Amino acid sequence: MQEAIWDRSAEHYDEEIFDTFANDRHSVVRSTLERLIQSNHTVCDFGCGVGRTVEFLAQRAKQVYAVDFSATSLEVAARNVPQKENIHFLKRDLAVPGRRFCQADIGLLMQVLIMPAYDSRREILETVSRNLRPGARLVAVVPALEVAILTYLRIGEWRQREGASRKEVVAEMAAGQKEEVVSLVEGIVKISDTPTKHYLKEEIVLFFRDAGFTVLEVEKVEYSWAADFEEAPDWMQDPHPWDWVVVARKNE
Ligand SMILES: C[S@@+](CC[C@H](N)C(=O)[O-])C[C@H]1O[C@@H](n2cnc3c(N)ncnc32)[C@H](O)[C@@H]1O
């Protein structure tokens, strides 16, 4: 079911799926990976989608495994990425326990732990762990729950600058959250109508710890407000929206 949804998105990926790597204002994901990847490393791009990061990884690592459960995404990825002998595309459902397919030194898990179901997220992290060598580093990117709330505040600020009263602004913000916040306690907020898991920084540390990782760094990967609003006003600058980029070590 989930697989079919991602298959449908694959052909329109650029319009439908936000490009984290390209919109990263300070190239934090890029520089984090550059710092960690060595030329003798095996890297696994878990949930590689249409392969936006695969060529970048293949230019730096010895071997790259690009894994996704969407056959259509993998087909698009294979078309998009110039032929490279060191890239292995694999179709796997990361949420289903299965045999190990690689033993990577570095894992990338970008915008994959976003489904509402806790069990699926947990199972994916178990699969990722199984396919990393002990001591390996995992770079993960996940949506920030703080940003979901900050976005309402910025909309409120915008409306107030346009002349709306505080009462109107609060009513509009409340109407928005009623429509979009599926479960505050679970951090499930809709992005483009799709219920999406968002994380608190502290929650990341606990979630990864429970799956056998030690979180070493949690940083912001920042975007422009144009990523959230079609016509973001010029005054809307800092603080910018962000996702969390996590560097974790698989425990020995
Ligand atoms: C939002 S996209 C991110 C793609 C890519 N990492 C990027 O940042 O451009 C999420 C990807 O995860 C894949 N995915 C989601 N659940 C998966 C699962 N259980 N097993 C394998 N891939 C999965 C989807 O097919 C999709 O390509």
C-alpha cells in the first residue's frame, strides 16, 4: 500500500517531494557527509527515492547501496544517475525484517522516518542498524516538530502585519492546527495533506538510543520560507524553517 503511494509519486517527484539536499541553505547535509565519508567506505542510502544523493555518494565512497521499496523510484533513480560501477540499486522494504544486504560504514536515512506508524519507523531503524557495521555512522534527516508550530506563529505575524486583529489571527491559527495537527502527542502533522511524523530534538536522542545508536550531533538543516509558502514576504527571514540532521553511531 505505502509502496504503491511512493510509486505514484516517483514520476512527479520534483513537484511533489521536497528536495532536502538542493534546498539546504548552508549545505549542512552535504558537508556532514563529506566530513564522514572516506574513499574506502561502503555507504548505504536507505530510502534513496529517485536518487538525488546517489551520485554525490558514489563520487566519494568505494561502494554505494541505494535502497528503496518503490520500484518506480528505483527506475527513475537508475535513469537519473549516470552509470557508475560502484552503485548497487536494491528493492527492499525496510519496514520488514529480512536478511542483511550490506554492511555499510556510513548510512544516509533522509526523510524516511516520516510515516505516522511508530512500529514501521522502529522497524526501519532496526533494518538500518542490521545493515551497518558496529561503530558505523548514520546521518538521518527528519522533520522538526518545533517548525510545525513556528509556521503557525509566522502566519499569525504575517496576517497581523496585513491588519488582522489578534483575535482573528488566533482564530485562523487555531483553525489551521485543527485541520493539520493529527496528533500533537505523537508529533503527527500534515505536510501537503499527508500525515507526517515530526520530531523534537530530545525525542530523537531517545528514539535512536532505543534502537542501539548513540546520537553524536543534532543540527538544523535550514531552508528558505519559500519552501513553506508560495509567496513568502521579503521580511520573513530568521528564524528560517528547518529539519533536524542527526549523526548517530551504531553501538559496538
Ligand atoms: C520523502 S522520500 C525521501 C527520498 C530521499 N531520501 C530524499 O531525501 O530525496 C522517502 C523515500 O522513502 C522510501 N520508503 C518509505 N518507506 C520505505 C520502506 N518501508 N522501505 C523502503 N523504502 C521506503 C519511499 O519510497 C521514498 O522514496
